[in-house]
Amino acid sequence: MAILLNYSGEYDYGLANPDLGRTLRIIAEKGRDAFYDGELAEIMVDYFRRIGGWIGRGDLAAHQTEWVEPIKTTYRGVEVYSLGPNTQGLSTNQILNICENFDLKTMGFQSAASIHHQAEAKRLAFEDRAKWFADERFSQTPIEYLNSKPYAAERAALINPNRVMDRAFPGDAPTQGDTTYFSVADKDGMMVSWIQSNYRGMGSGLVPADRRGRTLGFMFQNRGELFATAAGHPNIYAPGKRPFHTIIPGFACKDGKPWMAYGVMGGGMQPQGQAQIIINMVDYGLDPQEAGDAPRWQHYGSSEPTGEPQQGVGRLHLENGVPEATKTRLREMGWDLGPTDGGFGGYQNVMMQQNPDGRWTYGAASEMRKDGLALAY
């Protein structure tokens, strides 16, 4: 088995959380109903009564976890799977679909041309993200169209190879840090890509406790911050609605067989980072660790699903290691380059390697930019 773990921020190996242990034991013994409609639910509801919160017993009891079909695209023969709205997983597919229209390999690894086309693909994909992505039960996102190759070709045609676009626009589709990621694979070939986050900081800062002050050991999330407030926006707040959110586990197959369970943490960096990992491995032949260690780019300033407008051409941040000649050429193209800011995500990967003369084996990679571990036994 190969296991990759990563913690965003400092991790104290001496930390003990017996309250959370007690909560998990109750769930293990009494099942999910203990949390949503049992003794744990009662503690949470009573806690919200005391602090003037709005969550009631009916809200918890009505919760239903959903099994969803992932969205698939291909990138030069590799099958890439993402989660659909209300996540941003479709953005990974769109970036790759647009980039597939260009010969990035010939442009050269870490070249200005390659980074320029990738970053412009991100800008175009994120404008669609801002316009369309929301809880599908309330607003139908035209996923099939946005994920299609013909649409990607139309979007790719907007990219000027020599100059940054003055403004990126969403497509006219037809009407119809705080994160922990790990990848796990077992001896039988089962691979799992898993990500979770309480969102900003440590979440809401609210830790449910009973009247004796004994907590349940966890903090509530605050992803409701990512709703839009403009009337008519697909992502506008509504009762029972899930907000847009950024957490997206990644998975890829090759020749119809599992290839990689991978992820890149970091808010809006996630689809940008996932696309860069796939491009580094498929176009430039890097192995999983090299693909993660390679200098990354991140673009800020696109429109947001919360209703915030784009900020001109935004700013393209480049990590240390990008050649100076590349930076010079990107500035000539019109890019506003930002410094290395430490916001280039956190990457983990377990890869299944098909061996022609024997049983498949695993390869694993972890992040050099923050705490991470590739562990096999």
C-alpha cells in the first residue's frame, strides 16, 4: 500500500484530540445517524441555540450525501476525471482541452510560449467558472458543452500567441488553504483521491460543545462565504443550496486503466496545478516527482463565482526556477508578473505503473514545498 499525507500549515506531532476521538467512536458504533439525527446532532443544535445560530435539528436530519458521476475529458489520450459543479473540477478539464489545441512540447518546457498558452487557457476557463458554476439542483450548468472539444477549439482560437489578451470573456454556452489532500492505493489496485477543507483559516472558528464545555473536537466550515449575492447569479444564496467550492480531487486513466490518483491543494490554484501536472507528464515526459517539483505558475485576477469582476489581465506569478529569458519574454507579451509568493499549492500523487513483463507496481510523489510524505509498505 502507498499512502500520501499532507497537512496545510504547521502540524504538531504531540497534539492529542480526545474529544474528536470520542466523536469518531460514537459514529463508528452508532453510524451516520448519530451525527445527523442523534446525540451528536443534539449537541450541535443546542450549541447553535446558545450562540444565536440558525442550524436546527431538521437541517441536519435532512442532509443527504450524494454519489456523483465524474466529468471526463481526454488530454492527448489520457483520460482525466474531475468533479462537476458546484466544484471547480470542470476548470481542470477546460484548461487541458484548450491546451490540447497547441503543441506545448515543441514550444519547450518552461518556455514563455508554453506558460503563456497555459495561463491564457486558465483565464478563459475561469471566466466560465465565474459565470456558470453553481449547485446543479438550482441552476443547470451546460457541462457537456463547456467540456466539449469543439468549444475548447473556439476558446483556443481567442489566444494570441504573441500577446496577452486584454480581457477574457466567458463563453456563450447554449441555455440548458486550508485544505488537506491524500492519495491512497492498496495491493489490489484500488486507488482513492481524497480532499477536504474547512475553508478560510480553520473554518468558521465555531467548535460545538455541550453545556459542560466538552467539545465534539471539530470546527464547522465556512464555505457559505463563496455564495454570490447578486440577483440572478447562478451561485446566489438560497436555502438548502450548496455554494460553489474549490476542493477537487484528481484522477486520471491511461488506456482504460487507472493511472494516477493525484491532487494539488490551494483554492483557485487547484485546477491550474492539476493541469500543470498532467501537461508536465504527458507533454514533457516528467515522472511524478519531477512533475511536482517543476516550477509552477499561478494566475490571479480572474472573475469569481462570488460575483467579483476580473482585474484587467490579472497578475501571473512565477515560481523560482522559471528561466529569466522566459520572464523577459512574458513581460514583452504584456503579462504583469508577480513575485514568488508561496501560493503554488500542495501536490500528492500515487501512480500505477503498467509493467509489460510483470505485475503492475506503484510510484508515488509528494510535495517539496510543504509538509508531505510518500509512504509505502
